[in-house]
Amino acid sequence: MRADVLNELAKQPTPWLQASSSGEHIAVSSRVRLARNLAGCPFPNRADEVSREAVLNVVLEQLTKSTAFHPEFVVTMDALSAADRDVLLERHLVSRELCSCGKGSGLAVCGNESPSVMINEEDHLRLQAMCAGFDVRQAWQQASRLDAALSECLDFAFDSGLGFLTACPTNVGTGLRASVMLHLPALTILGMTTPIANASLRLGMTVRGILGEGTEAIGSLFQLSNQSTLGESEEEIIDRLESIIRRIVVEEQNARMRLARRERARLYDFVGRSYGILRHAYSLSSKEALDNLSGLQLGVEMGLISVISVDEIRDLMLAVQPGHMQLRLGQELAPEERDRVRAGMVRDRLC
């Protein structure tokens, strides 16, 4: 059952990665995570296996009963292969921390991949909602509905002065992490991403790579999220994030206009090199593929390339990652062989 579900999952485009109906592609997706813990139970990093299993069973029982949550599939981390875990990580359904967990940790996912619940990661529960484009409010509404439903049947650890209690002090308070993934190729070309990241940091935001904390920004994809959850309401956190995202989107739009009007040769060279490498390479690492697919997408969005659509590029960005490649093929591949297969997949799509 689990293998069938994950094999089918790896063949499908992920809903949150589809181009938004507005036609604006700079804001790729929005996500809200809520950290919650059960009162009277030790945090996962201090719990023994018996306690972790007990929490997992209680949470799964209540999730299956909840009218706000209709799980498409439920998995326990100890039952997953490395490729399975990679697929879930690449689809942003799990964190790297949960991928390193074993018995007593799990994941429950609704249809359309949102909302979902990570169990016994850093906290007992991480409620997560994702949607395409710049729509943090919609993600917040999904997560909030699930939070309200579970709070009726689970006793969450809460302090009247501090708010929700969490394993990491930076999550104490609302327990809310709201984030938007941004595609910023023009700012990357112009070397402006570091100043923007530093300015965001001063405004209480943190900038991370495509797979979250501690990862680099591959494919000009950046995640911007709030740093703290204490001292502000959920609405205030989301308002502040939205304001900063709007500014960054404008900066990327201005950078694209600058390239088109004043540095056209630089733009054409960047897009042309990306297309040439993808069209003719016989070996591509994951990073090379994502970086050049980013350049290809910029070319499509600026009307320089018409052989492929933004949705097709985003499908490729997922399909060429190691977990998805290996699960689709039904076998593990050595890194060098993955690079050859990846290059072939991209060439075939661009023919």
C-alpha cells in the first residue's frame, strides 16, 4: 500500500509547484507550519521509544477521526527507504529532521498534499499547509482549521504568558512559521540577493535555500520566513511577511526590466547558456539541472524561449531530483548514472 502510494506520488506534479492562475511566477509557493506539543509528554528529543510510539498512536487516531483532516496516506518513518524519504523531502512534505527520524515518527498527508502533519519531528506535531503562488492567507486558513479541530481532542502544551510551548525557544508563542518560496534569477544575475537577504534579516525574516534551514539557494529559489514567533499575533506575522515579499517581488521585476533594457546581452547570454547546456549536456548534476532550468524559466517568462512552458519546467525541477528519479525507475542509481539519466530526461523534454 505504502509503496504504491509513493510510486504514484513520484509520478505526479506537486500542486504547490504549479504556476499560479495570476500568471505571476516570482512567488512560487506559500507555506504555513504550526508547532504543537502534547501537554505532559516529553519533547521528542527527550522522549524514549515507548513515549514516542504512544504520541504517534494518539495523534494518528485523532487525525483519522477529525472532520478537518482526510488523510490520503499515512506513513511511519521506519518503514521508508532512502528514496522514499527523498521523494517526500523533495515535495516539501517532510523536513530534513524528520527524514533522519526512525521508529515513533510519521507523516499523514491529505489529498492534494495539503494539509499534512509531521509527527515526532522536533515537536510532537508540525501542522503544515501549502499552496501555489503568493497566498499565505490561504495556507494559514488551512493550517488554522486543522489546529482548531485537533485542539478539541488533544491537550496542547500552552502557557498563558508565553503561548504554545515548543522544543526550540524560537518557536515558542504562536508556533507559526510562515514562508514564501521565491524565484529570483534576475537578482541573482545582478548579485543583489545577498543585500536583500541581509535587509530581510534586519526586518526579522530569514532567507533559506530550497530545502530549508542550512541549505543553499539552488536554482535561484529562496525561502523567506519569519524568524520569531513570540510577541506578535499570527496576523501580525503574516502581515509583515507579506509586506516584505511584495517589496522583493518588485525588486525582481525591476531587475528583469534592467536586464531587458540596459543589459540585454547579459540576459541573452545567461538564458542561452542555460538552454544550450540543458539541450546538449550528457551529464547533469542536480544543482546544474536546477540552476539551468531556472535560467530557462527566466527566458520563458521574458518571452525569449517558447519551446516549453513554466509548468513543464517546474515539473522537470521535481522529476530530476534524486528521489523522484530513482522511485520512478524502480532502482537505486550511482551518482554518475543519475547524472546521465537526468541529462537524458531533460534533453528528451526539450527536443
